[in-house]
Amino acid sequence: MEKSYYAIIPATVRYDTDLPPNAKLLYGEITALCNHKGYCWANNQYFADLYNVDKLTVSRWISKLKRKNYIKTNIKYHSLTGEIMARHIYINDTPIDEKVNTPIDEKVKDNNTETEYYKRLAQARKEEYEPTATNIQRPTRKNNRTSLSHYKSSK
């Protein structure tokens, strides 16, 4: 039985407007490959063939994901030649900072105080202006022209 791989793309990645759409798909592919060993072992050529793009494009996507702190890489070099032996890509599991990236609480003290104030103000105005026989006054006009006497020029 062959193992099934699945991709997980969190909302922070999905809705990041700085990431190209295919970089988001690449992130999903990396998460799928991380499910097997805990890290992604695929090289840029593998992803280039998978998405039918150039290796340099894949390199840019990976760099962008690293810069945005969505992934971490660990490169293993040969001790004598300095040649790259392996690259492991890890999903950065840094939790969302509660003080920055969480929705605004509905029951914030200032909001509740202000809301109650405006509710009381609206109710008071409503009670004050309820139409009764004694407080209804219709506006009257002497003529249909608007007086512009205060706009006379100083020539």
C-alpha cells in the first residue's frame, strides 16, 4: 500500500499577497513531503520538473518563503570539497504572535463603553424628538431664494 501525501497551506501563507501563487503551492508540496520524514529532501530540479518551470524560479520561491519565515533550510556540505551534499527544508512551526496576528476581541473594554454610550445617546435623542402635538414645528420660508448676503464680495 502506497502512502498518501497531503498538503497543508495555513491561512498566513494562503493570503500573503507578497507570495506568488506558485510559491504557495510549493509550500504545500513541501508540507506534503515533510509528512514522510519530518523534512523535505527534494532539490530544486525536482520542483522545477513538477511545476514545469526553471530551477532559478524554484530557487526564488524558496528564498521568498525563507525570507517570510515560512520555512527553514539546513544545508549539509561535504567536509573536504564544500559541495552541497543535502538540503533539508523544514516547515517553520512558529506560532502566531497573539498580540499581533489575532482578530480583535469583540469585548474590548473601550469598545463596550463607547457602544453603550452611543446606545444611550441614541435612545435619549429618540425620546427627545418623539413627535407630539406640542413639539412639532414645521419650518417656514419667506421666499424660495436662499440669502447670500454674507457672501458679498469685497470689491
